[in-house]
Amino acid sequence: MSYEYSVTIGIPVYQAREYVRNSLLSALGQSYPDIEFLIVDDCGNDGSMEIIEELQRTHARGEHIRILKNPRNLQVGYTRNRVIDEARGEYLYFLDSDDLIEPDTIQLLVKAINDHQAEVAYASYEVVDRVNDSPNREFRKPSCQFFRQGQLALYAFKHASIFHVSVCNCLYRLDFLRREKLRFLDTAFWEDMAFTYELVQRVSRAVLLPDITYHYILRPGSLSHYQDREQLDKSEIMNNVSTIDYLKGQCRLSAGKSYLPYLCYNLEMSSFYIVCHIVKHASRISPAFTWKEMHKILRHPLGLAELLFFRSKLLHNLVLWTLGRLPVPLFIPSLWIMGKLKRTI
């Protein structure tokens, strides 16, 4: 298959007026020459697209900016799927419209993916916290390569605190994504987690780089930080739960894989943290959750007999399996004690 560009940088845009100019300029400022800048307008109303259209007219690389418009606000999952469908580059890179990338980001990732004939290459990133004004944090991956299916998944699930689930700051072979029919869930919450968890299990060749190439901006009011608002809608939290439930429903497809115990543990801990968040911020959530609903969120994806075959993370999974199956009167104090020990309640 022939491609019009070597790389497509796909940028979904919705309500990002304060940030989108600098974000797009960081993409346009790449040292790598052969890039399509694919913007998908998800029908915001804050003037973001006027800024992009101005850069399309005036920037030296403006002719390579292509703008698509969704028929209505369809959220980021749909929008990213449209990027996959419409991209004209051999490789695809996602950039969020409020984040920044280093000038040599694409150059480094293209070299890495070509040198190792990989399907995906990941670089490292920095978190810039504009919510709490805390110091910037770096998350550096080791310099390593994976050459068999399942190796990347084992690393990703085993080192979840380092391996960020964001779909940004990684370069994908577009034909790999299309061949594997990898798609985003139609949701605005944790769609990147579901996509990454499915992708790493299918990758046969991957590269990790320690270079900090991406600056992930935590900003007030963004979708990923709705927790900072004074009032929370229960439906938003349930969207997160639905994503976790979807991934739990896929777990049995990985039976016998070395990474399955870590996958189950990560999903259960995500459920645990959601429930602790509900308990801690119950006064801000409307309508309220019942204890029965919270109990259901913690159900482990596998049965006890399946867990007993685990060669790793057995005790961790058993504790979480037990917590999700305790009678509600025992579940409440047990959750409270665990939440206090983890400092999440």
C-alpha cells in the first residue's frame, strides 16, 4: 500500500482554545520533514478551530494541515477512530490538543521503529501539573525492545506505574492498527486505557525509549480530570466503570498467558481505586452510589478455580477476589480498612 506521507500526527480538538496554538506549533515545529497534520474538529464552540485555521493559512507547513469535522460532538473515542480511518501516513502519532512535544519527537520514533522493524515505538514523558501546581514529574521508560507477542503486554501490565496507558507519545504502524482492527471505545473516559490494553497484547515487535519527548499537561476542567470539580455526575464515574468492565470481559481470551495475573490485578486495582474515590467523595456525587453498586464494581473477572492456576500475583488477586465476594455487611468495613491502608480513603 502506498502512503502520501511518512507520518500522520492526529489531533482531536474539543474546547482547547487556551492550549491548541502551542500544541499545534509543537507539532508543526518537528524536525522530521514528511508529516501530515490531521485535525478532527469535535464541534466545540470556544474558537479553537479559528486558531487552527489561522495556522493553516499562515504557517510554512500549513498546506499539510488537513481539517475534518465531526457531524456533531461525538467524543474522543469516535474522533480517534476517525483519525485511524482517515490518516494518510505510513505511521500514526496521536497528540492531545493541550499537550506539547519536543522538536525531535517524530524523528526519534521513526528511527526506532525502522531500526527494529517494530509495530509500535514508545518514548518517555513528563507530567506538567497545572491543577495543583506541583513539581513536574518525569516517567522514563528503559531502553529496550520486544520481539515476541506477549512480551510487551507482560512488561506493560507488570510495570503499570511506568508504562503510561495514554495512546499519545507512541508511533504506530498504521497498517498494523488496521490489520488488527484495533478501535477505540465510543466513550470520552478511559478510551485510551482500553485501546492500550488491547494493543499491547497483539504487538509482536515494540521499542521503548528513555527520551522525554512529550509534555502531558494536567489542566483544570479537562475530561481526564473531571474529579477536580465540586460536583460529580454519577454517570461520568460509571463511564469509567464501563471501560473497566469491558476489559474484564476480555480477560478469559488471555487464558494461559504469562501476563494475565498482572492484567487482572491492574483491572481490579483500578476498580478498587474507583470505589475508594466514590467513598471519599460521596458528598460530591449525584445521584449517590449504593454499597451494593460499589460491591458489584469490585467483582473479579475470573473464578476462584482459575485464579489458583496463577504463578504470579496470586495472593494479590485472591485478596481482591475475596473483597468482591464478601457479603455487603463485611464488604463495607473491609473496603474501609484496605482504603485506609492504601491511603485512598
